[in-house]
Amino acid sequence: AQSVSQHNHHVILSEAASLELGCNYSYGGTVNLFWYVQYPGQHLQLLLKYFSGDPLVKGIKGFEAEFIKSKFSFNLRKPSVQWSDTAEYFCAVGASITGGGNKLTFGTGTQLKVEL
Amino acid sequence: KAGVTQTPRYLIKTRGQQVTLSCSPISGHRSVSWYQQTPGQGLQFLFEYFSETQRNKGNFPGRFSGRQFSNSRSEMNVSTLELGDSALYLCASSSQGTGGPGGTQYFGPGTRLLVL
């Protein structure tokens, strides 16, 4: 069974600091990788995704993530965070399953607080 | 395009009752997935429906069931409610199914269920 680990449960940063949130998964086959964000009081929304090609993907609001296949990782980064980045961030891994279709598994989330 | 809508937004039930939640996907999307979100367990996959067929199911008891109609709208039913069923229930739609290359999911605002 596939699983997703997000090692940092709570992160507090000052504005302009750099951000890196870790995400590791366990699955032996081909995966599709996602980062979702949930701002306070809002829906979950997609930040970025990786399906194939360049392992460095760029998303909205200056976020990027790098897929390192050998490390089973898909870490999220942002060079300079803003107060408005305060939110919960979820890593998710999609993989095909027997019988057709794909299954999407989420990590437990990282709560990011950016202080002024 | 209108986003994913879920009704009702809030529900209070008592133990032993049953509840039905509704989800209307983005127009043209054939896949609807349901998730349970709790502070302790994070986002847990319940099931996915694609073109009226359940394609995928998570590790939840049989009290949790769902269906999808020909217009892609989906309902989720929980029978014999337990206190532990209190959670935010999220619905997500995608055009090609969860987790795959075409499976970017768009989430609704959720239905917050409180079981007393």
C-alpha cells in the first residue's frame, strides 16, 4: 500500500524566510505527485503537480517542488514566504491500482504559520 | 465554470441516526471522490465514483456508502452514526479520475458533520 509522510507538522517562519516542506512516499511504481494548500476558511486547492518530465515543477504563488525519484521525495519550496502563505499544506501521491483507476493518498499535512 | 458544491454545509446528528451528503461536481467532470478530514487522521479517502460506478474504496466500514447519478452528482450516506464520524467530509471532482495524470482534483468546501 502506498503511504505519504510529511515530517514537519508545524512550521513557524518569519516573513522573507525560505521554506522547504518535506514529503516522502512509499510506492514502487509510477506515481503522480501533488501539493495542495488549504488557507484558513477556504477550500483545498492545488499548488502544483508532477506527472512526468522536468522533475522541478513550478506552481502558483512562487512555489516549486522537486521530484527526486531515488529518494522517493517531493519537497515543496519557496524562496521567500509571505504572511499570506499561512496555511496547511498537503502532499499527495496518486498511483494506479489493480482493476483500473488511480488512488490518491494524502499526507497528514503541515501547518505553516508566517509571522510578520 | 462553477466550482464543486456540497450540501448541506453543516449538520448536527445524534448517534444511531443516518445522514446523506450531496456533492455536485464541476460541469463535465465524471469523477467524484469523497474524503473524511479530521484533526487526528488528516485526509482519508472514502471512495471514488466514475461514470456512476464505484471505482475505488478506502478502508472504511460498510456504514459508509455512496452513489453517483447520471448527471455525475454524488451522494454519500453514513448509517448508524457514531461519535467518531464527526468530521469534515470533502468532495472532489476531476475530469479523468483521481490520482492519475488527468486527475487533478478540485475540492468543494466540505460538509461539517457533528455527531452528538
